[in-house]
Amino acid sequence: MRCCIDMERLSRLLLASAMLLAIPGSASAQDGPVADPLRSGLEGALRGCETWVLDPSSWLNDPTRFL
């Protein structure tokens, strides 16, 4: 069982999460059919990041969800 966390990878993940939080606000300001698929895709990516950070055992159970 792995218990070490790669800090460089974690810092990249946290940076990506912060960027994803900033993007949906600007994406929702768009009009047209692009806003909804983009927003739902970003929300799905954010849920994946949250799971990856908050549930470390999920890395071992099914890491393909995060690749």
C-alpha cells in the first residue's frame, strides 16, 4: 500500500483546480450552445479532482478515472 504523496503532482493538481474554479464563471457569461457542454465538462473535471484529493484510497482502487 502506498502512503506517499507526490508533492509536485499535488501542487499541479491544486493549481489546475484553482484554474477550473475560475473558468466556469467566464464560461457561464457566454451565450449559445457552447456554454452548457463546457460548464458540465469543467464541473466533471472538478469533481474528479475533488475525489482525487479528498479520497486518496480511490487512487489505488481505480486510477484510470484520473488518467
